[in-house]
Amino acid sequence: MNQDIHNQIKKIIEENRIVLFMKGTPEIPMCGFSAAVVNILNISGVEFLGINVLDNDEMRQGIKEYSDWPTIPQLYINQEFVGGCDIVQDMYKNGELQDLLAPSS
């Protein structure tokens, strides 16, 4: 992996509590899976940073290598990789996601 992209991804994840690497933007998701995760985060009432991987091929490939996860979207909370759309939806349905999203005291 390109070390610059690796460092850039690491910095984004370290500086933001909730980061969603997605296709499109939170305002205009460009795929249904990204839209589904954005909806869950919006319903949960949390602030998050959306990174549009369609703007940058290096970022799009880099995040897959960084997380060792083949698909987009990818959600990070507190610097931990949570998962993609299916995992986030399952965690939301069973309440685990809300625990992760709760502000740490």
C-alpha cells in the first residue's frame, strides 16, 4: 500500500471519533449500502465524517487494504473498524451499535 495513503487514512481515523468511508457523501450517497449506513448514523443522532472514496482511487483501494476488508462502506468508531453495511445493520438491530455510538464518559 502507498504509505502516504496509509498515513492519511490513519490520521483521519485518529482525528475523528466516527468515520464512514463511503461511496458519495452523507448528503448524496452514491450506493444503497452507503445510504443505509448513513441513515443508521443519522437516526442515531451522531456526528460523523463521511469520506467519499469515489473522489480518490488511491483512497478507495487504500481503505480496503488498511482494514483488510473488500467492500465499501466501512465504518470506524473510536479508531476501531466496525464493519460494512450488513454488520452495521445487524449491530443496529441488536443494539450493539448504539452502545458503540454512545459518547464515552
